[in-house]
Amino acid sequence: MLRLIQAIAVMLLLTGQAVAQDAQRILFIGNSFTKNGGLAQMTQSLAASIGQPRVFDVEDVSFGGATLSKHIARGDALAAIEAGGWDVVVLQDFSDVALNGQKRRASARAAGELATAARAAGAELVFFAPWAPGSTPERRRDTVTMQIERHYAGLARRYGGRLARVGRAWRRALALLDTTALRLEDDHHANLNGTYLAALVVHAAIMGEAVLPRWAPEGLDDGDANRFRAIADALQAEGENTAKR
């Protein structure tokens, strides 16, 4: 009996080690567009809901108002990357960096430094292309969203990585819903709907495949959740999310 108990204990230990080894470690670097609403944790919950066992071990070093350049100056992001062990690093710059030539160049330099460190640490890259900032007039939000996406697509091509086209997913969702359906009252940050849609797109970009995770947070309308899953799945299936260096 003692030997049986010992054998079971060893099996449980080995199983636990296998699960830990299968976990994908994901580092999120961004600002309030990433931090608010718990995007990293929501992405983690989506991964856990897939039929075959998948585990994301996530860490988020985002802070409000951050640009990638500020992360470089502060040292937090590079320190986290260089600590090693990451499978994927998700990068998201300030909401308006794509709209100004000087800011675009600064963004590209900072993204390059972080991307170089990530690749040296053995991590893949995902570039999180967000929605238009709240200061954008309603009539120009579609245009600005695509301008933002082009900037991130350029970073993904230049430095190698996948593109999470969150802003484009928002455009498609807002064509079906009220214009306030994805934003908080500040008209800038994502509400529960917006964060969930962003998490779906980021999750699909991390996995590099079309997925329809079953999980949705409490309080999200079932019909909206199904719409958001379909939008994220269609974007991923279009095959434009991968950019080779």
C-alpha cells in the first residue's frame, strides 16, 4: 500500500511538472489600453477555455500614459524581458503615436529595442494595434484606426512578429452596435465589451490560429459575445496577422 501511495504521488508530481512546462509565458507591455479591464488576465482565461489543455502564465508591466519610449527610460520592460522565460511579448504603444511623424519614429526606435531584447530572450512578438483615441472626432475614427494599424503592421514587418488588429475588430463590431458599445464613459478606454473583443484578437494572434474560445466574462451579453468571437475568428482566418521580418 505504501508503495502504491508513493507511486501515485510521483505520478501527480510529474503531471504537475508537465502542466507547468506546457504553460506559455506571456509578457504584456503597454499602457492603460492594456492595463485597464485586465486584458492580460482575460486573455489568460480565454486560453484556459480552449478544448485541449492550454495555460497562459501572464505578466503585465503596463502603466497609464506609457509610451514604449517611457518604458525604455523607466527600465521596467527591458528588465522583465531580460529576466527571460517568455514565449511571447505583446507590445502596445500610446494611442496617438501613429498620428505624428516624430512620435512614429520614436515608437519605432523603442519597439526595435524591445523587440531585439525579446528575440534575444527567445520570445516571439505580438504587436497590439489599438483603436482610435477618444480625442479623435467620430467622423475620423475609422480613418485613424487604419492609420494606427498601418504603423503597427510596419513594426511587425520590420521587427518580425504577429499583428493583433484590435482596432479593426472594433470597427467591425461598431458597424453592428451602438457607437458607445465598446468604450467607457470617458469615450477613450475599453469597457467590458471592448476589453473582451481585444482579448479575443490578442489571444488569436498569440496562438497564431483561428479560435473560438467558449469563455466569456460574467456580465457580457451572450449575443454580443458570439458576435465578438465571430469577428475575431474572421480576422484571424483572413491571414493578415502574421508579418515576417
